[in-house]
Amino acid sequence: MFTDQYQLTMAQLYWKYGLHERTAQFDYFFRRYPDYGRHQAGYAVFAGLEWLLDWIETTRVRDEDLDRLRAQRCTSGRRRFDEGFLSWLADTCDFEGVSIRSVPEGRVVHGHAPIAIVEGPLAITQILETSFLNHLNYQTLVATKASRVAESAAGGPVLEFGMRRGPDVGTNAGTRAALIGGADASSNVGASHAMGIDPQGTHAHSMVQLFMALGEGEIGAFRAYAATYPDECLLLVDTIDTLESGIPNAITVFKELRTEGHEPVGIRLDSGDLAHLAVRSARMLDDGGFPDARIVLSSELDELAMWQIRAQIVEEAPRYGVDGAAVLHRLIYGVGTRLITSQGYSALGGVYKLVAIDGTGEWLPAMKISDTPEKMPIPGDKRVWRIYDDRGLATADVVSAGNEDLSFGESLDLYHPHRAGIIRRLENIRDVEELVVPSYRDGERIGSTPSLDEMRRRRIADLERLDVGVRRLVNPHVYHVSLTQSVKQLQGELIARERPGN
Amino acid sequence: MFTDQYQLTMAQLYWKYGLHERTAQFDYFFRRYPDYGRHQAGYAVFAGLEWLLDWIETTRVRDEDLDRLRAQRCTSGRRRFDEGFLSWLADTCDFEGVSIRSVPEGRVVHGHAPIAIVEGPLAITQILETSFLNHLNYQTLVATKASRVAESAAGGPVLEFGMRRGPDVGTNAGTRAALIGGADASSNVGASHAMGIDPQGTHAHSMVQLFMALGEGEIGAFRAYAATYPDECLLLVDTIDTLESGIPNAITVFKELRTEGHEPVGIRLDSGDLAHLAVRSARMLDDGGFPDARIVLSSELDELAMWQIRAQIVEEAPRYGVDGAAVLHRLIYGVGTRLITSQGYSALGGVYKLVAIDGTGEWLPAMKISDTPEKMPIPGDKRVWRIYDDRGLATADVVSAGNEDLSFGESLDLYHPHRAGIIRRLENIRDVEELVVPSYRDGERIGSTPSLDEMRRRRIADLERLDVGVRRLVNPHVYHVSLTQSVKQLQGELIARERPGN
């Protein structure tokens, strides 16, 4: 019963009118890229699909759900759900009749173009809506943020640390999306194990506090840590005072560790002016004989904060006789709250819209007319293509009619998805790729579940083929999403039919 | 394994040093109230406790978890976790030895004062941290937002509609928190059933689109809905054009329904200028003979948007010959994305800090020293009290030492939690209530799980005893959280001991 109530009331209505098994098509897409306020995304990374398919494969209506639905009453005291409907629901709501075409998980996606297309019995595809949106919106949101964070890290490792501020058990989905989108590892033990990778983490302030309360001081805590994890010694140095206490104590312990034949990993800074402290720590570690010790930064990081920190390090390093590039090279980023909650833009507005209904053999296109042209979905049965230019870069995502094949074109006329009369002619097409491909049919996944590595490789390959201007963190260039002439024509006809006055 | 990796690495260190079963105390508290940008909270509503206790009662280390931990390797290739530690973990990590004192769920809470105090074996209470924060931070965040939305609704019903944009399965926790904090019902079927209430919902645009695609038009959809749910007929009127099509069609169907002996419930507006459309719709419904029909508003609502809409309605209603107060009285609010994601402030910064460790019979206070005085937790074993003045209003939350009893005082000297020398003398104390009370001990809850109604009553009672200035939506008055003299003194001594230079 992971759905909204109105999906069930609508489903019952369809059942009553004999429409429940008419085949319907719904598109999943988003309109706006995340806008975090001072910075904005020019692309998104699609995530959540495989967990959605897991949910579809395993979800059934249980007897206790039926009992709960039987117990629902109208204001008049009558039962809200008819026994006949409930019995149909119990028999049919296993999603066997649903098929899904989708962009593969991990790939770069854009606004307005369908990312997934669902086809199946009307009442079932309707009930599916809520779970569909819930699974895809949040993970795509977090994967997109993670991709930006990774871009800002410029090759430095990114660790996802957001569990303690994440949304209840939804945090596991957030960790997964972060790992697909750009994080190298996570502190979340269960989610990391489920994704087949080792979780990461060292110690917290509380361990230092404890040794202080017992009279052993910060250095006692550091010594205990080094003795327990001699090959993974990474020390949190800001419990008392980073420069006066933490770093000197860490260096003392690192030297002791080296005499026993172990090289330390590094230190973690979790408060204060991270850029300044990174430069100062780098200098102290260099002078102490540990020029390779890593510096982990954490505390309210996001792509913009990291960008700013890196710029400040380059500017400030020479003043302390340190090579800024070398400091950047030893950084590791622990990114928590702002990644797992996509701070600044807390929800992707992905929608699931009815676009066609089976009219005994042919698709009847459906459309929501709106005063806001951007809010109108693209009607009818469709296919989605990505066009690569002669530089090998993605230049447009194009939505064609279901019976159009764009594979072999060398040029193409593109129409704006919601403004009239804007045509762009594409020449020099090097490659055309069908983007939305079969992923679920007859109660089964098509192909095997991709590994984390495979999903990451898809993202990296797509980012490499994306214009740098579209990837930039602030005010990105707008990527083209367009319609073919026949889709544009259908859209115009439907608007004219439903609102002849306009 | 719903925890962060560093909890496990620290736990193993404590085990290695024989500290793992030393009794430790941790405080859960937050420092800052949510600040949504243009508006800010002056209080929070505590939620998540009962689900946290459920988690504690049912969570065990499984064999597959141990296998995963056994498989973790250090960079040197050695196993990261010792078999002795894992076997201790499997035996002990059932949280039997943990006891929790807490503010009861649903109550109003404030910054800096402990909301929950955890006592138990060091290594186990440390491992508990992540789940503790995860369960309480998100639900308290959403319950607080819901309380503000309910205040802004000024008695009008609030429906939680956020599932499709909520954070994966975490959305169920969000729905629950919203119901505790101020929402009257939710569209989330499973979560509503679990909370023992009926979910709410009617139909979506897709149902209207479908009937349009089949050539039956918007009115066909409305007739079908009225026929299926004659006693619960609430129609979504903005699929084509609210004033030109939706409302006239709804009135036609409402009249037909009335001739069959049923009164309609109302309409839902989901786009456009909601205030303006509410006034215009109210007028049309009045003229059509349906002055009691409710008007549900939805689309990007939050407390500030609702406040603005209500103000505009009052101002605009006379221009259309409508009584503004009457329009307000018929409103129902569907609040989705901005509630479930706490838009503008996406994470509560609740923390879990070591404050004391058993020093063979007496508590050794622990503290994190910091350059930022607000970041220093309140050390030692403590009790938390709420003081009511002679008006019966809550005037301060006071943190005392564990051996202090404030129950019977008539006056009290209060010390600022992190500034020196600020004393306020409280006279005319009418009542003193101990706020943090036993909730879990010896592997069991103390008392029974409270019902949703009970948690809601706690919130309402607390809000009634809270100053209006603290409750206001923008720039709220600051509620006093203070220390007794003996706690203040201990704090000063610890700072002097750890950083004698300061």
C-alpha cells in the first residue's frame, strides 16, 4: 500500500466503468533542473530505477491491506471500496501486465524528455504512479547533487557521510544514489554492504572526549587509535584546538607509528575555516615529515563550499610556503547533510503523466491542457533519442513519434517542446542513440541488474560527452530537448481541439 | 547495520582497551531552530521516539552482517574487525543494557536542552548514535514544519500530500511526523493505515485527461466520479481551465448529484493564483447554490504561502461580493513537497554528545571544547525541567545537575547555556515539570506506546502554554533555555581544565 489514496479511488472508478484494463501509457519526466539558489544544475543523473524494479517485482496486495481497505468508510458510513474491486485488485496488482521502457540507471538525463515510459492496464499503471515517483525523484535528486560534488572535487575522493541527518530509512536510498552519482564511498554500513563496497570511517569527537574524561587526553586517544588501526590511522584533530593541540599530537603519534613500520593515512578537519586550516595543517605535516598524509575535510560541504575552499587554498598556500596544488592533491571530501538532503533544492519535481490510452488498436493521445505552456506534457506514444555531433558530444535529446526511427538521419529539424515556431536544424550528426529502452516486461527485468561500477561508468561516459558549459556549477548552458515535426504537430492539434478559443 | 562505520571502528577500539562496557551518557539535542530563509521556527515538535524504540527493540546483529564485517579489509589486507570483537558484538548489541530518558513524543522542545539522555555500555551507546539521530532528526524536522503549517491554517484541515516527492521509504516517517505535528490526514495509504486513520484523496488530472481522450470530456469524468463516490464528491477543476470549464462543470454535476439526494463535498484547486481562484470559485459556488462546498487548495503550499493566500483572500473577496471570512472558513489545505522535505531547511542539526562516563561509582563529566561557545555541550549527568509562570505559560526550560530537584522552588537563578555572567532571576513560579522522563529500560519501553491522538494532544497542550511571540512564523521571540548555577560552574571548570590558556 505504498501509494496515494486517490490512486485507489481512481482505480475503483476505472474498474466500475470497465476501463481498468484498457492499456494506458504514462511518461515520467521532470521539467526543471535542480536550482539550489546560488547555483544550478544543467543536467541530472538518473537513479532509483533498479530499486523501483525490485519494488515492482516483490510488491503484492496482502490480506491485511485488503482488510484495511474494507474497513475504510465514507462519511455516509458505507464502505468505500467494493468487494468486487478489491478482489480484482488482489488478483491483478502484481504488475505482471506492466511494461517499462527507461533510460538506464546512472545515465545523464534532461528536462521535458521522457525518462521512463510505462505501459499497462490503466488502473494498475495509475496505482503505480506514487511509488514510481517516490523511488525515482529522490534518488535522481541525490545522484545529481553527488555528480556536482564530484565535479567540484576535481578527482579528489568524495565520501558520503549524511546518514545521521538523512530522512529515516530513506537515507539508504540516498546513500545508494550518492554512490551512483559521484561519491566514492559512504559511512553507511548497511547500504555500503548492500552495494558491495566497504564503508568508510575512522573516529568521532566522542572518542577523544572519552580519553580526556579519563585523564588520558587527546594524545591518549590518538595513541589508542593508532595502536588499533596502525595501517589506517586517520585522526580527527579538532576536538580541542586544531593547530595548537590536534595537529601536533597527531604528528607525535604519526612519528611513533612510523618507528613501528606503519605509514599514517592522515588527518580530518571538521570545523573552523577549512581552507585556512588545510593550508596550515599541510605545512605542519610537511615539516613533521608527512608530506603524503591526506587531509579529509568535512562540515557542511557542498559543491559550492568545496569550490570556494579550493580557490582559497590556492590563494593562501604561498603565504605559508606551501604549494597550493599539492594541498589540493591530498584532499578528501566528507560530504554529509547537504548531499543526502540536496540542500537548497529538496525535491525533484518529476511527474508521471498520462500520454496515451489504447483506442482499440491505435493509441489515443492524452494531454493536460494548462495555462502554463511548460506544464503541458508531450502527448502520444513516443521514442526518445540522443543526438551526437561531429565532435562526439551530445547535442540534443529528441522526442519522436512511436513510429519514427531517427537512427539513420544525417540532419534533422528540431522543434521547441513548448514554444511555437522555434526550429533548429541539426547538420553533421555523427551518431544517434535510442535513449529510452525496454527495461521491464511480463513481470521480469530485461537484462541483469547492473553493478554499481556499471552505473558509474554510464554516468562518467555521459559526462565526458556533455558540453562543459552544460556541466558548469553556476548558470549552466541550456541543453537542447526538442520534438520532431510530427510530435509538434500532434501537440498543436490537441491544444486546438480542447481549447478551440486559444 | 543501520549505523556509520566509525561507530564500529570506535566500538572495536573500546573493546580492545576494555572500555566497551563502561557506562556512558550521551545527550541528544539540537542547537538551532529551523530557519527556512524568509521565516524561522521558535520551537520544535519532538517526533520519532516511538519508531526509534521500535527499532531498538527489534534490531539484532545478524549472521550475514557478521559475515560482511569479517570480509572488510584494511589496506594492508588484514581483517579490519577482530573475531573476538565480532563475537562480543553479536552477544551484546541487543541494546538490553541501554536506558533512555526522553521528552515524550509530540511535545514542544527547544534548542540546547537535552531532549533525550542515553545511558549504557559505551560501545553500544556509541553504535546507537547514528540510528538515534537518523530517527529523531528527520521526524522532528517534519513535525515542526507541520505544526507551523497547522498554525497558518488557523483551524482549517491540513492534508499531507507529499509521498511522490518524499525521500524513498523515508516518506512513511515523514507522513507519521506530519500527522503528529499538525496534519489532520494524509494521502499515504500504508502510513495512514499504520497510524490507524483513513487516508484521504479523490482524483488526479489523469482521470480527467482519460475521459477527454475517450471523447467524454471533463464533465464525463466529473459525472463518473460523482456516480462512484456520491457522498464524497470532491472534484479537481483545473485540468482545462478552472473558471471557464472546471467550476461550471462541477456545479452542473453537483446539481445533478443533489437531485439524487447527495450533497457534494467541494472542489480542489491545484494551479494558478490560488487566492484569486478561491474567491472566484466561492462566488460561483455560492451563486450555484453550494455555499457549503469546501475548497481544497494544493500546489507548493507551506506556512508562508498559506498565510499570504489567506491575506489576499480577505483583501480580494469584497471586490467579488464575497465574505472573505466565509471563504477562509471553507478552505482545506493539501500540503505536499514543502512539508515532507521541510523546504528551506532540509535537516535538523540534532547531535548526540558524550557528556559523562562512569568513573567507578561517580560520573566523570565529558565535554567537547570548541572555539565556538555555542558548540559546547552541557557536561555531566543532568535533569531537565520546564518552568511555568503565574500565567500558566512555559517561561524557561532549565537544565540542572542530576542530583538537583527543582520541583518545589518558588524562585530560581538562571544562567545562560554558553555565555558567561548572564543571570535571570525567575520569581512567581507556578509550576515545575520534569521534562525528560524514563522511556526505555532493561530492553523494554516504560509505559505503553502512545496513540496518535495522545501525541497530538501533547503538542496542542504545549502550544497553548507557549508564548504567542515564540509561536509566530517570522522572527519568533527567543524562548529561554538555561542552566542552574551548579551546571554552569561545572562547565566553567571543565573549560578551564582542558584549555588553561583561555
